[in-house]
Amino acid sequence: MNNEITGAEIVLKSLTEQGVEVVFGYPGGAVLPIYDTLFKQNSIKHVLVRQEGGAIHAAEGYARSTGKTGVVLVTSGPGATNVVTGLTDAMMDSVPIVCITGQVPQHLIGSDAFQECDTTGITRPCTKHNYLVKDVNKLSSVFHEAFTIAQNGRPGPVLIDIPKDVQFASGIYEEKNKIIIPSHRLFEPSPDFEKNKIEEAVGLIANAKKPIFYIGGGCINSGPKASKLVREFINMVGSPVTMTLMGLGVVGSSDKNSLGMLGMHGMYEANMAMHECDVMINIGARFDDRVTGRLDAFSPNSKKIHVDIDESNINKTINVDVPVIGDVKQVVEKMITVWKEKKFQIDDKALKLWWDKINKWKEVDCLNYNNEGKQIKPQYAVQRLYELTKNTKTFITTEVGQHQMWAAQFYKFEKPNRWLTSGGLGTMGYGFPAAIGAQVGHPDALVVDIAGDASILMNIQEMSTAVQYRLPVKIFILNNEYMGMVRQWQELLHGGRYSESYTDSLPDFVKLAESYKAVGLRAKTTDDLDDVINQMIETKNTVIADIWVTKEENCFPMIQSGSAHNEMMLSKDQKQDKKSAEKGKILV
Amino acid sequence: MNKSVYDSPDQVSETKRHILTVLVDNEPGVLARVIGMFSGRGYNIDSLNVAEVSNDENISRITIVTHGTSEVVSQIEKQLLRIVPVHSVTNLDQEGSSVEAEVALVYIYISDTNKKKVYQLCDFYRARKIENENNTTIFEIAGASERVNRFIREINEITKVEIVRSGPVAISSIQKNEEE
């Protein structure tokens, strides 16, 4: 009896059994057998990108908008090195990815063969785990383990490097349920282990006078049910809540308890509340430096609860009082049970005083900007985009920079998984391919990449991909002809010497769109803006909307590096004291 | 040592030497994963030793000597546990009592004038001469690192030597009941 199939067939069979619907990739010499097998089947769709870097960001966008695992297929050597940025991005932002790379045949490994590189060596620090598969009979078990590891615990990217001879070799396929993964290779929550901690945490919340929930991307990774439970629990407590960049959407922007985003460009009231709270409940966030500001002045008088699935995040930068290691969904569910069982009720009077204080901070109106004249303010452009798309199922992706922060501040998210941005790594060029991935996952939804003129050029070649697959992705460029955030830092910290931050010789974005047979639109003044946005939404084609915005607008409020939550700059006129500015300058 | 550019205020504990024993799946790249975690995150490795310890289960034991504040060492332990093929991490200092030992091989340049002194010292430290086909004076000394250090210091005062050391290995000395 011969049950043997080729390695390449095992790859496809594994993907099919794992329920993979789409693969983002780019062919090359060392993956030709897999592409040949792909050609002979119909169950898995392949999206051909124009550079491998685009493939992995597209897979990230697909994964984060659908909750499924993103799959990437690229060749050896440059194919593999081009995905390194995306792997690191997925690692930082905990996105489940399985990346398949071809490798030169085994007898050539180590000989500096054509398109050879040490893929597993290069990607070791930027993947959750990686494999070099030398035996075709291990291929299916490696795939099934890889998918489990990518999704399990704190999700992340896993890479499988397959030499070409293994793709050609014949071997046995093993089904998913035949594979036993040893428990030490996975995160396994012990259901009762944290019970005491959860009771301690809930007790602490019940006795709080000035509580604040600090919600991160972990709540989104834990699935839609987690967000629902988090909202429910916060409502029961009646506490204010702030979200990180990655956590936007967990609690709706219009929720009465929401203070919006916190951190470097977060809301004044959110940062002040973090600074002055007495109990902080961190759920699925990791005290990132964009959030904490100066560590020795971070929320000095609070007891801190930290719920995280990754134990290494506990006490990494901020020491906490009650750590709870586990999945958000399960932990918060138990918290709710304990709260109900013990009939906890927070001190109403104290809570009211706390809200009064917060409402005072809200009066500062930290997002206020001067919106006079016909020139489009970038903030206004995002506000209009929100108003004109809020009743449509909309996914927003961004690149990295000022436009990203304005999007986070001015676009109001009501649901999880609708906001895709590169938070940890801060990858310019993420947004457009991520939008392609999101559109592939949600063909009928509106997907808008809010971009900057500099960022969009980093993966502009993917226009070809978007048009080829008839993906009606909208690129909404806030065009100020600058690398805006670089320019802003140069203005604030480097004496206004705008070293290399002016993007000279920009393309004509309308013509650029047209050259790809997409649609190009332009808004030069506030008079054009709404028409352009409406036209963009109605066009059933890939669109670049080139929005000319005021060139030297800064993104405020801002906690400058090295400053604390209660030292926010609300405008340019409010200068930071010189000493802490100097100290902060060396920080990123 | 503080890794973050944002200085943390509450790092007050002192830097101490720690011995970590790490059980790992014996698969390709596992040592690189462990070492890469240390270099990538800016931790120190004073010495490292790895060998297969169980034939049936394909498990290796890595012994790492590191130093750092208790916060840093606790972070090292947690980062090690994130590595997929890592089974367990034990900090022998926190376990309580443990024994440690290392081996050094010492090639001693010997002459008629120092011969007597060399042999006396080796005898005193119970360093054993290793027979070899060229009949050169290579001695083996095993024991606690401190003892090996002393031996090397003293032999260096007498003559020129070449040294190779294994770095310490260690095991918990706490009484355990045999399971099964």
C-alpha cells in the first residue's frame, strides 16, 4: 500500500486541514514545487503580492481583522529576508502568522548556494518558534504544531523553512488529531492556580476609590467574547477605562466609561486618571514605554493589577501588586463571577468624586485644534472620514507617524478587530498591505488605509496587487509633504532643523492611481473634502485619495519622551522645561 | 543593569551570581535560541554548559551561570520559559542548597627546575595527571570553581600553562523522593 504523497502536497494538505482559505505569497526557485501543487488545487486561494514584505503585512491584516491565522509563502534567500520586518512586527503585536519559506536543497545548505540564507538563524529572534524541516515525514506534524503554537497563549509568528528536496520527496501525511504536542511546548493555563489572585484582584477593585481600567491588545487577541466580558465588567464596576493604541475598540468610543486612548499622544483625561488613580487594572497591556512615559513617575500612588497571558510581561518594566497570568476571556469571566458572588459594590460617593475630577480634566478639551480657513487640517480630515463612514462596516488601517496618531485620536472605534495598526514595531508601510489583507478577509466591507505621504511610498507597489484582485481598498493620504512625526520631533527637540524629513519629488498620487488603473481623487481645500470622501466610498475600485493638509501641523497632546503622565504638552506654545527635554532627547 | 532607557526607580537589589539549570528538548537550534535570548536582551552569560542527560527522552540540560539583580534574573527565567523547546528553568540559588563543580584541563610547561614544585602543587590540589601519547604534562582538576581558580593562580606563579575549563555544572542537593 502506498500512502505516500510529495512534501509539497503535504504542505497543501496541512493548510487545507488547518482551514486555511488564503495564502499571501510570492514564488521563486526554492518554492516551485509548492506553487506547482497550488496550481493543481482549488480550495486555497493565493494572493500574489509585489514584494514579500507586502505579503506578510497583508497576512497580518487578514489575521487581525478575521481572528484567523495569516499564512505567507515565499522563496528562499531574499524572499525570506524580505519578510523579516513583518515577522518582527507580528511578534511585537502578537499576531498569529505561519510563514512558509523555501530553502535550497539540503545538499547545498551551507555552500553559499544561489538564494541561500540561514533563514532559521535570521528569524530566530523575530518568531515565536521556527523550524527547518529535513525529513518529509515530519512535515505534517511540524505544520500542525506550527499552527497551534502561532495561535496558542500569546499569539505570534511561526516560520517553517522547507528545503526544495523535501518538497519533492515522498512521505506520509498525518492528520491534525494524530499529532500530540507535549504540554511544555504550549501555554497551558492552570484553571485553579490563579483563583486566589483573582479574588485578591476583585477585592482590590471593590475597595477602590479612584479605579481605572487600562485595556490593551490582549483583549482583542482573546477574541470578541473577551471584549464583551471586559465591557460588562467595567460597567458593573462603573469605572473609567482607557485603552492603548492596540486596544482601541475593546470598549466602544461612545461608551460612557471610555476615556479614549492613553499614552504619548493619548487623551489628557486618560493620562491624568492613570497618574492619580488608586487602583489600576491592566488587562492585556504590557506597560509599553509609549504608554508609561517616565517610569519613576508612573502612577505613583496606585495598587496595580496586571492580567497577562505572557508571564514575562509581569514586572518587566513596572512592578505590580497583583499579577494574574491567564487568558483575558477566562480571567475576566472569573472576575465577574467573584464580583457577583460576593455582591461587591464600589463606594458610590468616592466614584462620583472621581468622575467629577475626570470630567474637569475633560474640560481641557485636549484634542482641540484651530480649524480656521480653507486649508484642510489633518485632524478635520479624519473627523470627516469618521462621520461619513461610521454607519458602514469599516476597517481602518494605518501606516506609522502623525496620521496614525490622528487616526487613533479622531476616528471613533466601537468594535474590536476594526482597527489595524503597527503598534510595537512602528512599521511604516504596514497599512496598505494590511488593508489588502483585511479586504481579502472581508470582501464586502469598507477598508480604508489612513496613510501619510511618506509611509505610503514604502509599499506602494502593492497597488498592483489591489487592482489585480479587484480589492476596493481606499488609501486616504494625509499629504503634508513631510515625514510629519520626524518633522515634529525635529521642531520640538532639534531646533527646527528639518534634516531629511521633507519628502521632495512626491509622485502625483492621482496619476499614480490612474497608472495602476485605479481611481485617483484629490482634495485641496475643505470645500472638496466631503465630496472626495463620498466619492471614494462609492467607488467600487481601489482608490487613492490625496488629501492636501496643512503642512506643519503638530500632533497634540503629547507626553514628550522622559516626561510623566501629568506633564502633557497640549500645544506647541507650552514648552517643556529644559532639563527634562534634554534628558528626554536621548530616548526614542 | 537596567535595560530600559526609561530608568526604573525601584531597582535596588544587588547584583548576584545565579546558576540556572534549563531542561530543553534536544533539537537543532535550541542552544542558539537560549544564547540568542541572552545576547538579544542584553543579559550576561558567565559560563554555559550543555549536554544530553537522558537517552530515552531526548532531553538536554543547559547550565548557565549569570549575574544580575533579582529582577533581571527573574526576567531571564521568564524569557527562557517562553522558548518553545524549554521544559523547565530552575534557579538553584532560589531552590536553596545545591552542589556545583567544574573540570579544568591544564597543560603545564615543565622543566627540571620547576618540576618538583609543580608536582607538589598538583598533589596538594589533587590534580590528576592525564596519560597521553606524547607524555606531556596535562593535569585534570575538578571541583568547585573557587578551588580551580586558586589552583590556576598558584600554578601560574610557578610556570606557564594553557587552560581549558568546562564552566560550572550544578545540581540541586535537596532531598527528593523517587517518583513512579
